[in-house]
Amino acid sequence: MTPHPMRLGDCREQDVLTIVTAEGETFSGSYLTQAGMHFLSIRNPDSILLNKVIGPFTEADLKSIDIVKGRDEVLDERNDRLRGDRHPGREPVTREDYEYRLETLARAVAAAADGRRRDQLLRQFDDVADRIALARGKRQWMLAAGRWSMKSNSPPELGDLWMDDVASPSYIARPRPQDFDPDPVERRRRLPLPPEALSDPRSVPNVLRALKAAGLKAAVSLAGDPAWERAVVQVDLGPGRTMRHLADARRNSKGIIEWTLRWGGNDSIPGFRKLRQSVKLDGYRILKHIVTRANRGELAPAHGGHDEGFGHDA
């Protein structure tokens, strides 16, 4: 034990101390402080789960204070317990390293038979993902793909990992190769949309651009994979969500992107009242006109664009 000056104010939260009171009693536990008062969390003889807090103590109450274990050492040991033995594999350095390491850890999480070990591996996965600021939805894709790999060798589609072929990108989204780059500038770099997305007048970015150019409040709410050909675009014609319509894009049996309009509000008597009101608005007439023109292939294709806004960067 390292001698410590007899000043409670010099101790840090979670330092493990041994104190001897002025009456000669000895206690060992974790130091706590609140509102300038000093306490010790000790083992509770009446409970194996809950500790017992004693105090508050003043300088006059104590004969001696010794630090058994400092806060940094306590946190390091706790960190090691939470993560367990490091899963084999070298530390990632390059973009490819990070992708491979995360894929390896995701498969290890899926294969872990013991719940405690699964939690440890998941924390190791998050530690690596944190280093490249990988979005939560993209982490979910990788973990779901790890589970998918236990039953199939084929690369998964969104429908294989999710309950539908569209999802909120904040919940699940396929990572892009640049998402694994250790350079944050590279991770934020915009990528051009594929030529087929720009040239197809029916594509999600082209229809979304037309809706916004017409002054409508439109945004992709659910994205498929790829998002430029499969998505649900929400269009709010009134305040809040009271007059929301959904424009649903998907490829039909002929391989052509087809748009369908449907009501996005409540299926209730007040909701249907809002529906009847909204279809009389100029905004709905414009929305329906743009969707009709998109299905006819009459919208002007874009000359350029990037993937932001279509489910890749949430």
C-alpha cells in the first residue's frame, strides 16, 4: 500500500482506500464524494450484489488513509474484464485492415456461445468502430452480416439482414469502402452517384430533386440497397406529419423503377379527414404530377450528384 497524505480531498472517485478511524476501526473500499462530503463503498455482508456506503467522514474522523489501488488502475482492470482476452488478429492500420478486423469481430460475436464472451467481443468491435467513427446503422449492418455468415457464404442483401427491403439508415445501412478509412477527410468525402442513377429519370435522386425544386418538403425516410433505386420518400404537405404522403420507389418485374403514392398519415377518422383535405391542395397536385411524369420517364435526368441524402451516410 502507498502512504497517502491524510487529506480526503486529495482522493479521487473510485480510488480503493483503507482507512483507520479515530476509534481504531479499519475499512477498505471505493472512495465516493458528493456535495463536498466523503464516503466509502464497502462490501455489504448482507448482500452479494449491493455494496454498503458508510460515511460521511471528515479529516477529524480518521487516523490514517492509504491508497490500495488508484482510480486509473481500477478503471484499467474494469476495462480488461469488460473486454476479456483480445480476439486474435493484428491491429488495423489501413482502410482494408479496419474492414477486415470489424468483419472478423462481427463473425466472432455471432459465433460466441457464451453470453459474457459475446458481450466482451461486442465491446472490442465497438472499440475498433469508434476509432473510425463508424455510424451506428453501419455497425448494425456488419453485426447482422456476421450472423448471416453463419448460415450463408453469399454476400447479404438488405432483405437478408432486415425485416424489409427498406430501412431507416440510422438503424441499418451498408457501409461504403471509404467508411473504413482511418483518415476522417476521406470518410467525409462525397462520392458521385453511379451513372445509371443520374441518367434514369425515374431514379430516387432525380425524383427527389424534382420534388424539392417544385417547393415540396420531401426527404428519404426509408432507403433500400442501393437507395437510388429503392426508397420511400416522405412528402409533408401540411404542418408536422398531419398531411404526409409517401412516394414509394421500387423496380417492377420489367426492371423499371416504378413510383407509387400512398397516404402516410394516421389510419383513423381524423387521419382520413386530413387525407381528404390534403388531396385538394396544390401541393398534392404537384406531387402527383411529378410522380406521374417520373413513371412516364419524362423527368429531366441530373447532370451530376453525390450519394448524400440517399441512405449511405446516415
